[in-house]
Amino acid sequence: MYALLRPWLFRLAPETSHDLTLGLLAAASRLQLDTLAPAPVVDPIQCLGLTFPNRVGLAAGLDKDARAFEALGALGFGFLELGTVTPLAQPGNPKPRMFRLPEANALINRMGFNNEGLEPFLRRVQRRRYSGVLGINIGKNKVTPAERAAEDYTQALQAVHRHADYVTVNLSSPNTPGLRDLQQGDAFAELLTALGHTREALADREGRRAPLLIKIAPDLHDDDLKGLAAQAAERGVDGLIACNTTLSRSAVEHLPHGEEAGGLSGAPAHARALEVMALLRAELGPAYPLIGVGGIDHPDRARAMVAAGAQLVQLYTGLIYEGPGLVARVARALAAPAP
Ligand SMILES: Cc1cc2nc3c(=O)[nH]c(=O)nc-3n(C[C@H](O)[C@H](O)[C@H](O)COP(=O)(O)O)c2cc1C
């Protein structure tokens, strides 16, 4: 089915076909068509103190405004990560800001956290019917100066906490100036302290602690990754998501659009995402929750990510190239005993 649809979608500009598809999924959500969908692959796994119906999740960035999550949930995901949502609405970078690299099954994007802000996001999430695990990914507004970044994150955490099964702190988008600097040094330590205080207050107020994850970049040096991992685990961060998009262009610089600014995702990002996963698993021991994302466009790549140490995986670019059937294929493969 998707093989028939894809050429039509690929004739449109990437962001136009994204908006069109998401608009259709949002309409399907409003019409409650998701209630007609077949049940997802059943392969329950305990992680982060939650029961995930299966190991395959939607990666952040596809449904930034929580417009279509009911219909997305009906595609068979065990979990969905919505956002990145920032405290205030912001337009993102000028268009065009999303590019296909079909020769490499890849995308480059420099969206820049275009989103409607917390208020409409939460209005939609409050009406949730979706019964899988719902993660909410939070970020900082572009206009917020780096030294006040923690205020954006704590504000967003306070707002989403009650509605999220888990919360992801996104420190790794390459498209918000200075964001990735928050992954290291004093800025990282200060952010962890601020988040820790906010979590304590929320646990007192709401009687529950939503697991908190940090999403990291693949472009950190290995030693910095190890330092980040150790510090995060020590300071009570419940899990890591690896990886966001990469600044590396070595695999695609010869291709049309290969030199566009932004983050590269899809097949060329897979090898480094695997390396980072293996490094994190070695650093953090066998039980620490790790979600693997980056270039998973085939069941074998999902198996490789799990073999490298991920308990759960997420998809984004693979969906664009392979279609929604990828979700169940990957979920079935991960449910089966390793061949
Ligand atoms: C168009 C686009 C927008 C994205 N927006 C976000 C975002 O808002 N927040 C985030 O944490 N990751 C975002 N990502 C990164 C993905 O969640 C994922 O980490 C990355 O694309 C690697 O996975 P993939 O190769 O399966 O796409 C975005 C990716 C793409 C392609």
C-alpha cells in the first residue's frame, strides 16, 4: 500500500507531505478511526517502571504538537514520544528546512522546534484515549538565553509531568543554538540540579514521579558521552535516549542536499547510533534503561540496536521511507527469539 502512496508523497516538498500526512492522521484521530485498528504486536516489556506493550516507539519530532497521536498509536507502536514542545509557541527556522536524501534513505532537517507551545499541546493530551505509553519530549525556546535554559525545562516539566508516562529532556537538537552545550560541564550539572528540585516538588504534589530521560547527541566524543552517562545515572536520571540527529556529513556530502545545514537522520546515522548505544551500555551496566534510535529502517537494524544494549527502540526516518508497516515488522522481529 505504502509503495503505491510513496511516489505521490515524494513529489511534494518534504514538509508539505509531512503536514498532509499528519493532517490526515489528525482527522482520523478526531473521527476516532483508531478504534478500528488491529491490536499492536503483543510483546510486553517492563522498563522505567512502566509496562510497554511492545518495544517499538515513535521518535520525537513527528508529532510535535500532539495533533495526531491517537491515530499514530493505532499504527502498532508500543509507545509514542510527542514533542519537542517548548514553553512558548515559536515558528522554527525559515523554510525550506527539511530535505530528503533518497539515495541514502536519509533526511536532513533544521526545523528548529517549530511548535505551538505547551498550552494547546496539553489541551490535546488531556483528552487522551491512547492506552500505550506516552512520553513527552521538552525543549527550550530559542529566545531564552542559554543561562536561563533551566527555567524553560523546569517550567515545561511542571506542566507536562501529570500527563506524561515519561518525560524526555531534549539536549541534543542541533537546530537550537547552544542547546547541545547543555550536555556538558557546569551547564549540565546546574540543569540536573534544577530538574532534581522540580521533580521532588512534583512528587510531593502529585504523589508520583514520572521517569525522566535525557536525549543525547551522537556527535559527543566518547569520553564526554561516558562522563554524561555516569553523571546522569548518579543524579537520578532514569534513562537515556540515543541518539538525536547528527551533524556528520561524511556519508552524504556527495549527494544532492547532502550539505544542507541541520541534523542528518536515517540509514547513515545508524552505525554511530549503535556505537553510542554499546558505549552507554558498557558504561551503565546491564539494567539501566536505554532507548535506541537512529537509522532503524529494517528489523535487522532494530535487532542490532537491541543487541548493542537498547531495551526499547524508536523510529522516525524509517517510517518516511518504509511506511507504517515497518512498525509491526520491527515489533514482530523483536518479539521473536533471536535467530
Ligand atoms: C524532521 C525531523 C524532526 C525532528 N524533531 C525532533 C524533535 O523535535 N525532538 C527530538 O528529540 N528529536 C527530533 N528528531 C530526531 C528524531 O527523534 C530521531 O532521534 C532521529 O531522527 C534519529 O532517528 P531516525 O534515523 O529513525 O530518524 C527529528 C527528526 C526529524 C527527521
